Amino acid sequence: MSEEMEMTEETESKKTEKKKREIEAVLNIYTSFNNTIAHVTDMSGRTIAKITGGMVTKHGRLKANPTIAIFIAKRIAESLEELGTKSLYVRIRAKTGSPTLGPGAHAIIKSLTREGFKILNILDTTRFPRGGPKKKGGRRGRRV
């Protein structure tokens, strides 16, 4: 009789493990050629962690470096593992009007996948100008 009780307890514990839902988070990466900023929020928008290139290195010229981006990703991984988050939605943004992303974006994603995180979606949210204010200079441009 006691063996049957133990068997049912084991099956119940396995069911609760399956029911345990993975927590998902949103990773917002802003990359320019001067800096890399990573901001992690939960699905409702509350901040979990915010780490920049300047928090990792003291050299201003290295803030947008892919190597520094790997260190940013390690800090993000530490804060997410405390919460038990394993799935991420990634939103990448570059400087407005910039044709390419900064050098740190791909390095962060690559190192987070190595850490064991599951990337569910990658979305580029770079803004682009649609006209905007009048450019500097006269009707025929600046004359030298």
C-alpha cells in the first residue's frame, strides 16, 4: 500500500513540473556606433535589468565593441537566471535613420543563446525619418 502512495506522489510531482510555465521576457537592445544599451523587461513592461556599455567598461571608445557586448549579455544572463526566465523576445533598435545596426547587437544575441536562453523572436524596431524639419541651408544649399 505504501508503494502505491509513493508511485502516485512521484507522478503528481512530474505533473506539477510540466505545469510550471516558463517566464518570458523582452530584451530591448539599442546599438549605435558609440554605445550599446540592453534593457530587459517582463511581458507587462516592468524593468528587470538595464545594462549599458559604460557600466561594463571605463573606456569610452570600447562601449560599442562586440567584446563588451558579450560582458553585457553575461550580466543579463545572471539577472534572468535569478528569476528563472529562459525565453526571450528580442527587439533591436539602431540610431534613427542609420542604415545598419551597431556592432554589439549580434554579439549579445549570440552569447545569450550560448548561455542557454531560447530566442523566440527577433524584431528590428529601428525608426526612420519621414520628412521631418527643414534642412539647414538656403534654397540652393550652402555656398562656400
